[in-house]
Amino acid sequence: MRIEDTPGSSGYLDSVHDGKVTYFSNRYVLGLTVTAGIGGLLFGYDTGVISGALLYIRDDFAVVNHNKIIQETIVSMAIVGAIIGAAAGGWMNDKYGRKKATLIADVVFAIGSVVMAAAPDPYVLIAGRFLVGLGIGVASVTAPVYIAESAPSEIRGGLVATNVLMITGGQFLSYLVNLAFTEVPGTWRWMLGAAGVPAVIQFFLMLCLPESPRWLYLKNERSKAINVLSKIYDPNRLEEEVGLLRIASEQELLQSKSSSRFWNVFKYKEIRIAFLAGAGLQAFQQFTGINTVMYYSPTIVQMAGFKSNQLALLLSLIVAGMNAGGTVVGIYLIDRCGRRQLALTSLAGVIVSLGILSGAFYLQSSSLMLGLYESSKNGYGWLAVLGLALYIASFSPGMGPVPWAVNSEIYPEAYRGTCGGMSATVNWVSNLIVAQTFLSLVGAVGSAGTFLIFAGIAVAAFLFVFIFVPETKGLSFDQMDRLFKEKAWGSGYGTIGVLERNGI
């Protein structure tokens, strides 16, 4: 069947594809995914490496050791940079393309890594952390969108989740590097400076890869777009995908006649609903505490009674390994069970594990007050470690990849960069709030109270996903667009009716 025979035909767009692609069946798509995912590796490495490096930065700089605000700032300044990078990254993606945005992010990240490694004092180190954060922010927007726009719909979730695997793999790698350099002079400088290597590798690999086919098509470089798509799909499927791109291009032309894209996100009801779902997922991913575990896991282990730096790093390495392993499970399940079900199951486990963590620290605190701490600290410490492990096992397959997968696919073509950048900014702002306040919150309400607060937020997240997040498994981008229009206007919305409602 030819797309020209049935322009805009919903029957055709809903038909079962011939030539379905599986995760490993197209090496070209997998190569694009892995290369783009190096941005995720940088993201993960930097979020993980600082947890171990901080132990040695405190040893080198007395002012850091005695000031928790400076410690929190060293950790969170990268997040400040990421907020700005994510906000700018959405605009850069739409204006200059996904490929150029990635190249710029690599350059900034590499410069930041050198600055951190050579920092003579904590304040230059903080500046380097900010530069690295800019690169991370741009990469956090760009990689999922680049992968999603190159991925067949039937494996899109798994491929975007591969970027999350690169994030968790980067975190695991960071703990290996932390352990490797524990006895080397200039410990933390090697830990932080090593982050520049993957950025340089990705830069040169990206020079050999094409721009996103969807971005090329919407920028009227259609022959280049079709050439890229021809390496992904067989001829029959290729014709369908080009037809869908033409429809998306026509819709963008209609909407581009109205106000700016930023304000359109709030003007159009269907985009507003999609953004609520996407940004809400990103916020809850952070407020359920994941990056307190990844940034501060050695510190949490030490709070649980294990005082050795090396032992704390080793236990944290195990936690990071579970995070990466859980993400592999998520890659397998996300296109089988679906995004919504995976998120709900994940959050149920998160609630239980945070309850265990809270209980372990409460029992530890109670035994300390009763003078029984020395006889019971190991038991309560291991209970806390068990809670950490269960938390990662629950979080990593679901709430790790689902927010990024959903945000890479739910927005209309013309708004994917803008909305993706805005939702990633929400993620990083939430991340900053959690990272900057965690140690202070522990000081104010105790470890048990802090993890109990996270548990309460996880309950709210479960309810949010249940009410506001629809299932998007296996849907094409066009079907996704119609899904949110139907949520906004009802099943009989009609294209003309929607355009009239929005003043087009």
C-alpha cells in the first residue's frame, strides 16, 4: 500500500508494519544508539564519580572538610550547569540539530574535565564542575531525542533505555575508577579528569554519523533524511516512514504560523497535557531520591556504620553494578510490559525499600540513645545496605529509563527539542534541590526522617503515574500525537477542530 493512496488515512497509520525491526537486527541503528549514548556515559560517570572523589577532596582541602555547604556546592554545581545546559540544549537541538548540539556538549565537557583535574583550590574545582554540568545538560536532552528519532517505534523504548544503561554504566565505571585511584597520588584529580576521555571519543565518532533523519526532513533536507532512513528500514517500511514525516512537516508548518514554540507548549491543550506527564515523571524521578543514592552512597554507607573509605566505595560499586544490571532488565521489559506498568511496579518497590532504609536508620538511632549501638551497629548497617540494594533493584528497571523514554516520544515533532529541553530542565532543577539539601535535611530531621520523606514522595509519584501517564508502548509518533489530542479534546476531536480551537 502506498502512502500517497491514502493521505492521512488512520487505517493505514494504525496498520501492522511489515519488516519489523528487533533490537539487534540492525547494526546501523544500534551503532547510532551506542554512539549517542556516550553522552549518557558522561552523564552517569560525572554523577557517580563525585561521590568517591568527595571523600578525598575533603582530605586535601580543610575548608571543604569542615563546611557541608561547600561539599554540597561541589556536588551540585554540575547540576546548576546542567540546568542551564538542558534549557539551552532544547533550543540548540531545534535550531542547529542533534548532531551539532552533541559536538558542542563534548567540547565543553572536555574543557571542564581539564579544569577540574588541575584545580588549585575548591573554587576553581567548582567552576570546572559548572562547565562539565553544561555539557551534561545538553547531552541529557540531545541523546534521547537523537536515538528516538532514529529508532523504529517497536524498539524505541529499548533503544532510549540503552542511553539510560550508558548512564548507569557510567556510574558503575566511575566507582571502578574511584577504587582504582584510591592509592594513587592526586587521587580525586585522576577521578575527575578521566571524564574527558569519553567526550573526546564521542566527538570524533559523531563526526562520522548523520544528523537525525526527522530533523533533516523538517529542515527541508529531505534527500539526506531519506538516505538515513533507507539504512534503517526496508523499502516498504521506508515509504511509510517518509509519509509520516511529510504529515509531521505539514503540521509543523501550520503551527509555526502562530506564536513562539515556548508559549505554544502552554497554549495548546494537547501539548500542555503531554508536558505535564513528561515533566512530572522527570521531577518524581529525582524527588524519590535516586541521586542521593548515586551522589552520596559512600556517605550513606558510612552513616550506616562502615567508616572505611575503601569499604564504602566497594559497597557503592555493588550498588552501582545493580543499577546497571537493573537497567538491562528495563531495556528488555519497556517494549514488552510498557512504560506505565513498568513505572508503577518500580515505584511500588521504591516505596518499600525507602521504608526499610528509614527503619534501619531509626533503629540505629534508637540503639545509640539506649547505649546499645556498638552491639547492634553492624546489623542495622547491613539492613541499610539491604535497603539501598532493594531501592536500586526497584528503581533501575522502571523509574530510571521510563521518564527519558516517555519524554523522547510524547511531544509533536516541532516541539520535541523544546519540550525535551524544558522537561530535562525540570529534572535537573529537581536534582539540584535534592542534592543541595540532602545533607542539610539529614542534619535537620535525621537519616530516618529523610528517607521517610522520600517514601512519601514515592507514594505521590505512584498516584501521579496512575492518573496522568498514558501507555505509549509501540505507538508511532503520529499515533502519539493523536493520543494526546484525544485526551485533550475527546475521541472525535478532528484535525480541523483542533486547529480552530487553537486559533490556527
